[in-house]
Amino acid sequence: MGMMKQIQFLPWVGRDYVRGINGKHVMVLGESHYCANNEEAVPGITQDVISGYIDSSNDFEGWMNTYTKFIRALSGKEISREASEEWWEHILFYNYVQVPMTGPRTAPSEQEFRDSDDAFFKILETYVPDKVIAWGQRLYGELPDRGHRGKDIIAPDGQQIETWVYLLKNGHSVEVLGICHPSAGFAWDYWHEVIASFLK
């Protein structure tokens, strides 16, 4: 595991990640984990969050709405939490910042983002996604700038949404799209159109 030493929080990798969506390997990128205490900051926390979310025997909690809204945007359907499992099995989910946040609404510092860059590139080199969907403009804006601009996506209202491209060591291009964070005030049908164009 030497290669993974900078990676504190391992990604959730769906069973069918290699089959992908529209034949594309899709990585979904969250910003950070909030941990009430150090005991919670375990390497499997991301995997536990997603598996806890898709296990419908767990009681519903408010934070789960964010994950459901995202799957609606991805699928283009008014999907329930229970029905979303199949979609989670086709994607990889990873949180960028590799230290836990100490408060639920705390923004990571610039240093915490930069200290997580190497881990991010290790994940890209290991899982070779074709497309990365980043949750939130703040996260998208903080991604490392070693790469170049991709082609804009035209949104349903005509807005042009920038994409970014990273080149891996093997020459593979990874395209990144930043979407509105799927928490409050997220129009999933609008973002579905954007994501569908991006995943073509």
C-alpha cells in the first residue's frame, strides 16, 4: 500500500465501475469529510458513507438528500434513494481533501487542498477515469492547475460551462466538469442536461 500512503480516505469504487456509464469510467468528486472526532476519520469513511446511504435498512438522514439529488442529475430520473444503488455501482466516488473537517460547514484551507493534490493524481493514475464530475464551484476552482482547459459544455439556458483536462502518464485524458453542489437549491433536471452532454 506504499503507493496509497498520501490517501487517507479510500474511494468508493462501484462493482461495475469498469463497465462505466455510456462506456465511460466516471469518477465523482466530493470536497471533504466532516468528522466529529478523530475516531471517525478512518480510511474507509467514504466507502462507509456510500454503503450506508444505499442500505435502505438505515434510517433516512438529511445529508442523504445531496446524494439522491446527484443521482437524479446523473440518471435524469426522479429516482429514490432505494433505486439509486445501481447507479452508485457504476461510479467511483472520492473526497478531495485528505484531512477531516472539524465542522460541518467548514471550508478547507488552501494548504489542505494543496496537500491533497498528490493523492488526487494517484487516484487518477490508479483508476484512470475518463470523466470526473466535481461537486461545487469552490472545489472545481481549487483543483490543481496542471492541465489545460477543455471544451465548454453548453447548458440548457445557453450558459457556457468550462471543463478542464488532465493528462495521465500513459497519455490518457481525464476531463473534469464542475457542477453546482447538489445540496440546497440544486436543479437536478438542469444539471442532468449538462452531465449528459459531458458524458457523451
